Amino acid sequence: HRLLVLRRFFQDYKQLEGKQVQVDDIRPAHAAVKVIENALARYRDQRNTLRAKDHL
């Protein structure tokens, strides 16, 4: 039941933003950790570029 509630949450959340989303499956926590680690690494790599754009 919880997975269905989570799926519905993400579908509704994106619809409120006017976006379409398709939630295919819910992955295990270790997959989420990897995605977050990759996102943090990309942010660290691009941090200075992102900050420079904010000051333009």
C-alpha cells in the first residue's frame, strides 16, 4: 500500500507543476543513494559555474 501512495504522490506532485510524469517502478534505497551521490558529485563539479551565472 505504501508504494502505491508514494507513486501517487509523485504523479500528483508533477501534475501540480503542469508536468507529465510516468512512474514505472520504485527502486530500492541503495539505488537512491547512488543517484544522490552522483547528483552531489555533478554539483561539486559545476558549483563555480553555477555561482557565476547567479551573479550575471
